Amino acid sequence: MYRIVVSNELFTVLILLGLIFVALSKLLYTKRFSNFIFLPGNSKYLLIHTREQKFFDKFDALLFLNLIISLTLFLAICARIYNTAFEFSIPIALKLMVAVSSFFLIKVLIERLLGSLFEIDEIMNGYLFQKTSYKNYFGLLLVPINALFIYTFTPDKFIIITVVAVFIVLSTIGLLVSFKTHQNTVKRNMFYFILYLCALEIAPYIVLFKLLQLNGVI
């Protein structure tokens, strides 16, 4: 099959930058990183580190930076597939990184605010930590996935949808883990829990998807 040759220099720089953040997280927090890579099938990481959670966690911050870069690359890959006129450049990369990071940070700040308003800071902090951990894990998975898509083969729409499905599954696992941890509280406030899911877990991603469509990214 004929393939158009495009420059991957910017993709390479960003992949290397993401790998630097991952390497730093492993170098500075070796034991924690070893537990983290088995996150989906091992609750040890969450049990240990939820109790140690701080407002600003350097380990999570390093992996979050990789998540932002990896998502930016993945969105750019999607854009090249869905929009043949799309050209990945430094300004576009910066805009995507700012948009993605702002989306997650604003969402977290709103959730923390709700936790304070309803005086459930401890529950909300644990929930956010668990959810952030699974998102960062997805960012880790995206590093080799992006590399394959850039240097080995161009994915079709089915493969892209599969990767998105993996993100949804990991996010759902994080949600279920939190539900299990606080199931008594959730059962007593099921209406508010469902309202929260619709307003802050589903609606923001739909809005983000529509914005990406309007800007020709997907």
C-alpha cells in the first residue's frame, strides 16, 4: 500500500520528552514505580499510596506530564488519519498540550471544590488519586503505542477506536475501585453519584470530543 512520507521530527522529540519524564519517575521513585506498572491487576499500589497522598505529588506530576505529551501525540496521529489536511507543528502541539492539561486540571479543581463544599475531602482525595493513577497508567501505555503508530504502521480507524476503548476501560476500572472502596457512602447517595457521573465524568469528554471535531483534529 502506498504511504505518504511525512516528517516525524516533532513526534520524535515529544516521544523522547515523554520517556524522560517516565525515566525520571522510575529513577527517583523506583519502588513505587515497580508497584505502579502492575496497577490494573494489583491493588497494593492504591492501598499503600492513597494514604500517603499529598496535594502535589512529584511522582504523579512526572507521569501526568507524560500523559499530556502522549495524549497530544495520539490526538495528532488521529488528526492525520481523520483529516488529511492536518499538519503537526510546534504551535499546534503547544495548543493541544495546553488544551488537554487545562481540561484535566480544571476538572480536578472543580472536583476538589465539590469535595470541600460537601465536606467529603478525604473521600474525594482518595477518589481523585485512584482515578489519576489509572489515567497516568494509560499515558504509560500510550508511549509504545504512539511509537508503533508513528514509525511502524499507520493505524486504521478500528485500531484508534480500540485504543480509545482501552482508555474508557481503565477509567471505568478506576471508578469501580473507588465505588468498591466507598460503596456504603455511594449507596446512601446514589442519586448524587449518578448526577456526578453525568455532569463531571461523561459530559466533559463529550464536550472535548465536539471541540476537537470543530477544530478539525478528528
